[in-house]
Amino acid sequence: MNGLPMANVLPVVGLPGHSADRLSALFDAHYDRLYCLARRLVSNGDDARDLVQETFLKAARSPMSIPLGLRSEEAWLVRVLINIRRDEWRKTAVRKRHDGEMRHSTSVSIDQEAVLVARATVWHALDTLTPRRRAVVVMHELEGLTIPAIGSLLGVSAITVRWHLSRGRRELARVLKPHAGETNEDR
């Protein structure tokens, strides 16, 4: 289901007795966008769906705190989603400082193994970034959002977004540099 046309036809209004209707309209209007963002912030589709579900649960718990207007709603939902993910990153960091080694199957071809290793290396590198910095890098580099759009969604200035993006790229380069020349035999 693509909620975009529905969002343009049906404005999401905040009438006190219609919070379920409003939540339904919010879901239709913003689910696809939130899922795409969540999919970029986590390593699999199930976790992304859980993240979006938790976002809408927070919206259901406090429907009157959601601002009116398509852009304002989206910005609020994106901030909630990113804050939930940030909390998950913090919990994971407390539980384990460094993730264990990736399990390799002997039946995996060398090319597939290289892709898996590269993906795991990039995920590990992204995990080293602070939550806000990771969100900025993911939204800019993977989602293709502009700096002003990221600033609007996160509620920060464009200069702050540029600073996080610059620092994030630098930190990723530092973390990934030792892995740049490795082959499967080096591991």
C-alpha cells in the first residue's frame, strides 16, 4: 500500500475524538517513508518493521503531541524513530562493546563471502558513530536527503548537519582504512 496519494487527498487532522482515525491516516501517509529510513538504520527488514511499529506506538500513546501538517507530522515521526533507534544503539553499546566475529559458512562462495564481509565491516564502522552522526550520514549518503531536509527532520541547523556529516565521513574513513586493502586470505 502506498500512502502518498492518500496523504494528498485526506489531510490528517487532530480532532479529539478521532485519534484512531488520525493514527490510521498517519500510518497511511508516512509508513513507506519511515520504513525506508528504518531499513537504512538497521541491518534487516524485521528490525526495521519493529522500529516503525514502535514509532507508531509512541504516536498512539500521545496523539495530541503530534503536530498538524504533513511536513510537521513527518518530521515528528522521523525524530521519534531516530530517538528510538538511538536508545537501541545505547543499550547495545552498554551490553556489548564490540560485536563478535561474523560466522562464515563453508558453502558460501568467495564472492558472496566478500560481500558479507564488506557489509559487516560497513555496519561495524557505522556502529562506531554516535547515534546522531550515524543518522545524519545514513540520511545523506544512503537516503539521498539534502542537508536542509535533514536539518528540518532532526530539528537542527544545516551547519550542525554539515558538521556531523563531515565528522562522520572522517570517522568512517578512519575505521574503514585498515580494511581497505584486505582480502579474504588476510582475515
